[in-house]
Amino acid sequence: MIRKVDKYVLKEMIVPLIAGTLVIALLFMVNEIIWLFKELDLNSVPRGAVLKYIFLALPKWFFLTFPMGVTFGASLAISRLAREGEITAMRAAGYSVWRILRMVGICGIAFAGLSFYNSSQVTPWAGKESAKLLREFGVLAAIPKFERNQSLNLPPYAANFGSVEQREQVLYLRDILLIERPKEGQVYVYSAPTGTYSKGVWTIQNPVIRVIEGESLVMVNRVKELVINQRIVIEDFLRSAEARDRSTLELWRDIQDAKKVGVQPRNLEIEFYSRYAVAATCLGFAIMGGVLAFRFRRGSAFQGFLISLIIVWIYFNVQIIATEVIGRNGWVTPMAAAWLPVGFIVLFTAVASWRLE
């Protein structure tokens, strides 16, 4: 049962909890925006599309901001209660340290659930949608750079356009030349007078197809229309590059499929187990932040909070080393690599809790 003391602790936590999560996410988003405008010329891209991309890119940063936000909430709330003498009053009323921290633990569990749902469902969906937008940006942003007889990489084709004209969100192409190499020694050459590009779909009208094998022209054919769905091709091509863009269920199926054909899917397994480990970290950080605030409540007002931030920084460095170095090189199992940083937090919190009462 949630009692008055729990509601009191929650009231103190709620503002720094939410503000910390959103402010840190905003800092990451600023870096995302800087990268976007630095790498692409967005003058030809609708502002609404840019805002949509920024919104879709946000969930991937919650992977980091949920654990940090819950640390902010726990540390600042307990520090404030201790500074005003309210912790002393609660202890005098018979509440133990762990009883006071119960609501902190509940918030940690809630954020753990949010973190897992975000990494399992929201981030994969948002990642795929933002990738589609980014590819659109790449094409639209390149329009001012198009000149006559300039080439464009359009996997699996190398494309050359005599001229490109933009009308609203559609590109009108003229004097089109596409070159494809389906296999060694064979070249397909497509030439067409006109075509269009809209929303990831290239439509080439009345192309003439010439098939060359070695030095011989083996076939010439004309078709009414050639449609290239760039989004499908590129997504399939990049499927294994972004494991975070797969839901947890899809990731598990990919792991099983890889093992069936004798491939060791170490990177996929690390991503799979890391989702559970990072979710558990939210609970660990919540308890750690509260414990450190208790431990250093007789010192300066924010001593426990600052130490919590240092431990969070150390944790993320340990996580990078464990997953990117130790795990990927096979020094330990993928599960152990993913959970090693959580073990660090548990050990540190246990030491900090020694004789806390």
C-alpha cells in the first residue's frame, strides 16, 4: 500500500525525474540537429519533414536518458528532504532508510519498464521511419548540386541525369542513363528520355535496355516503365547494420536464424541482452542515487548527487568497454558482456549501503 510518506517522496521526485530525462534528451537532440544541418543542405527540404525527423530520432536517446533521469530524480529528491531535515523527521517517526526509499525503487521499476518498451518497440519503429526520411533528405538536399551530366549512386545502379527539375516534392528527370552490374562480366545499360522521383520511388519511362556480356551486345529491349523502389532496396541492404532498428522479437528470430546456418550472431546477442540490462539499470541507478544521497546527507547539499553523476559517467564507460570491446571480441559471453555494467552498479550500491541505518 502506498502511504503518505511514499506520496511525499514521489512529489519531491517527479519534477527532477521528468526534467532530468527531458533536458538530457534535449542535449542529445541538439547534437542530432547540428549533425543534420552540418551534413546536409536542407534548403530544399520542408521544415515539417525536418521536425518530424527530429521527433523520430528522439526515442533512441532515451536509451541513455532514462537511467540518467531516474538518477537525477532520486538523488535530488532525497538530498532536498535531507537538507530540510525531513529525513530526520521520518526516521524519528519510525521509518527505516529502505522504507523511505521504497517509492524511489517503484519509480526505478516504472522507468525500467519504460526503457525496455522504448528499446523493444518504439526505437525500432522510429528508427526505420527516420531512416526513410533521412534518405529522402539525401535526395532532396542534393538537388541544388545537380548539374548536367552529374552522377548519383542509386544502389544497385549508377545513375546519370542530363537535367533535374524540382516541382514541389517531385523531381522530373531528363536524359537518364542507368548502369547495373548484376554479375561479373555482365552489364545492363538503361537509357530513357524522361523519368520522375517521388517519396523514394524512381519511375523511368520507356527505357531501352541493353545487355552487354564481355564485349558483345547480346540483347536490346524496350519496356514501358522501370520502377525502382529505393526504400525497399536500401532497407534490405542495411538490415544487419542497425540492430537497434529491430524489435526484441525480431532480434531474437534473427539470432536463431543465424545460429541455424552456423553463424555466430554475437553483435545481435549483445544488443538483445543489453536491452534487458539497461532497463534493469534504471532500478539500479534509482536505488544508488537514493543511497548516496542518504550516505552523504551530512555533507554539502549536492555531494551525493555529484557522486551519483560521477558513477553514472563511469558506468557508461564500463558499458562501452564491456559491450564494444570485451563482448564483441568474445572474451566473455554476450549475456555476461551486457550484464557486466549492471554488476558494477549493484556492487557499488552494496558497498555504499554498508551500515547505512
